[in-house]
Amino acid sequence: MTDHGATAAGVTVPDTRLAAEATELVRDSVGDLVYHHSRRVFWFGSLQGRNRGLSFDPELLYIGAMFHDLGLGEEFQDSGRRFEVDSAEAARRFLHAHGVPEDSVRRVWTAIALHTTPGIPEFMEPEVALVTAGVEYDVLGIGYHDIGEAERTEITALHPRPDFKRRILEAFTEGIAPKPDTTFGNVKADVLEHFVPGFRRGDFVEVIRNSPWPE
């Protein structure tokens, strides 16, 4: 089965030039772990969108899902920015190069940039909400029983997840350890605290107490 127009659990990858070129770019940029995870995020996000009765643009959801972890790559490790922003900026460049309207670019950028910021995306545009929903489903198991076993099996047969928990934590660690300051105030500080000896997470209270203000 080719990547373009693949179907699983009643959801089909958009069979468009934009989606095909996004697939090719991401496939050439990441390893199997992130590629298969990103594809599953599209399927799980789509199914959660169906469950929630949301109307969304499948192509924009697909681009958001495919690019959301691109910033974990080695080429971004010196950026000094959160990997989510690096991923979002890569998607923005791709979409601008293809003449995609600015509102659509903004939705994809926001979906990617906020996908590790729980409690906010669910109240935004459907594409933003569903990239996060797909990530939360595949990585954290949030809403696991919202999708049936047969659908899960069909999707994971197409895009397997062997030893996924360990391997994705390893990928997170490798992607963000070179820029530990970017984890301040976000969930990736948990990753470094577990896997990088000597890492000390930023403390919001201490930042306030130690600011240059006299009181």
C-alpha cells in the first residue's frame, strides 16, 4: 500500500499533492518511529474529531500531524527554541512555499506549537484541537476507549508501534536535551528530569522571587 490515499478505520489520508509532498518531506527527514507516530496521530485525531462531531479540514489536520515532531531532529538542536516551534516553523515554510492561504497556515502553526500544552487546544479550531487529541491518544492513551479495538488494530497494523513507550521517550530526550532551557513551563521538563542526570527544572516561583524588581 502506498502512503498516498491510504485508508484505515474508515479514514483516508488526503489524496492531494500537498499531502503527498508533506509525506515525502517528513518521510525523508525522520526515522520510522516518528513517521509512524505522526501518521497515527492523523488517524486518531480524525477519529476523535468524528467522535466529537467536529467539522475539520483533513488536509490541514494531516499536515499538522505529519510535521508536529519534526523539530526533534538533529538539525534543530542548536535553534534555542522549543521543538514545537521549530516544527511549526518548518510547516509554515512548507505551506508558504505551496501558496496555502494565511489562515490555514496559522491553524497548522498553532496546532503544532500547542500540541504539548494541554487544556488550551481543545477550545480552539478543530484542526488545532485534533492534532493535540491525536498526540494525546497515541502517546498518553487519553481517551483510549473512545476508539474501538478493531479500529486501533487496523491503524497500528498499518503503522506499528513496537516498544513505543520507551522509544518515544528516548526520541524526546535526544531531541530536547541539547536545549534544556526550552522545557521551562512545559511537559518536556518531566522527560529531562527522568533521563538527563543533573538536569534541574526551571522554577516559576523562583523566577519571580529572583527577578530584578525590588518587591
